[in-house]
Amino acid sequence: MKSPAQREDWINYAEELHLQGIFLPVTNLMDLRDEVQRVRLRITQIGDFGLRLLWKLLHLLVSIWYLCAGVVHALESHLISTGLLKHYEALNVDKLQCLAVVVESEDAHEIYEIVQLLQWLEAIGVKHLCLYDKEGILKESKEYIIERLTNAILFEEADEKDMPEDQKLMTLELASASDGKEAITKAANLLILRYMKLATAAAEVEDRVFTEAHMTEALKAIGCKGPDPDLLLVYGPARCHLGFPAWRIRYTEIVHMGPLKSMRYGSLIKAIYKFTMVQQNYGK
């Protein structure tokens, strides 16, 4: 049996003879062409099989790596929860002035897990907590949630009572995507009114230019400006802030915590501990 290269040479030779007017039997030439095509098809199939095998091998290696990383993470979280990793006990929560927790709307219905998470944060000593879900589901349960926290007060109530900064209470702010749109609309209306007054009073051109500081002042004036979070924890499959007001997270560190149903106390401690150990440098 001839090799594919020999068959290819034979076909080329037959074609040269054909150009010279010398004809070989048609059946032999067609058989050679069919055989070459079958060999080429077989080589292509072997190449495709090799690529698929390589892809499956890479996928298996990545899956094993993620599985091992998950096991290590779960084990570390368990050791932190049991207090066996002593260096996590030196947690300086004073550096964390405001913490934001973003929950996916589907997970926002899991009120028991939400309350458990807030109780952990309350026990850790978080001063101000902003709890956010895009649809505003948690807002509807704020009374139920606050009743199950022993050392917390709603943000609007603390603002009305003018609570002192050294008060040992966690202020709880509940936010949704509609707050951002409503806040921008009200702040824009306030700035427009101010612009019209300045234009009527024939003020200087510089006074009629609005900056980021003016927007911040307007948001505070309408009562929609909570403190900017230092750290934002995202619970859910998506690695994004899910519509959390962008102007409040300019210098915020964002950490993805995975699904709410798999939350762990040790993972929470680890995320806050890592934040407190990092030196933050803000640009001008």
C-alpha cells in the first residue's frame, strides 16, 4: 500500500502524462483521488479529536483548581470561625467607617440569611451599614429586620435624632436602584433652581458653574446622601455592584462574596480583615 505522499506523487505524475496526451485508466486515477481525500479527512478528524481532547483536559484542570481553591477557602473560613487562626482576632473595625452589602434581588427574599448576616456585622462592630438590593425588596421588610437586631437603628431615625458619633449603635441604611434615580432628579432640580437664582441676580460666571462638591451638597440637602462606603461586599453570582449608586463608590473596595446561601462568618471576617490591613492611597 502506498503512503499518502506516494499517492499524491502518483496523481501529479498522472496529470503530467495527461497533459502530454498519455492517458491512464480512469478508474485507477479516480480511486487514487478518493483514497487521498479519505486520508485527508482522516487526518482532519484526528486533529479535531486532539483539539477537543486538549480542551477537555484544560477544562478538567481548571475545574480541579477551582474545586481545590473552594475547599481551601471553606477550610480557612471554618478555622477563622472557630478561632484557630489567631491573627484574625486582631480586627481593627475602626478603620471601616461604612460598609455596604449588595444582595441580588432573588437572594433578597431570603430574610433569615439576611438577618443572620446583619447580626454577624453587628457583633463585629460595624458602625454604619448600607444594605442594598436593586428592586427594593429589603426596604419592605426593614421593620422586621431592625426588630431582630439588638444594637442597631435605622439611618433616617439616627439622622433625625442627631445621634453622637461615639454612640455604640450600628446605623442601618436600606437602599435600592430607585433611590439613585430619585436622588439624582431631586438634586438636579435643586441645582437648577440655584442656577436660575444666580442668573437672575447677575452673579459671576464662575458662581454658575456646578462641580462635584455642589452635587454632594445637593444630595445631602435632600436627605439622600449617606456616607460613602469604604468596603462593598457583593452577595450573588454576578461580580458587579448591581446598580449601587456610582457616586458613592468612587474610592470603595469591592469584594465578591459568592452566593448568599453559602455565606460564612469566617469569609466575612477575612474580607473585613484584609481591608483593614491594606493601606489606601487616594489621588487628588
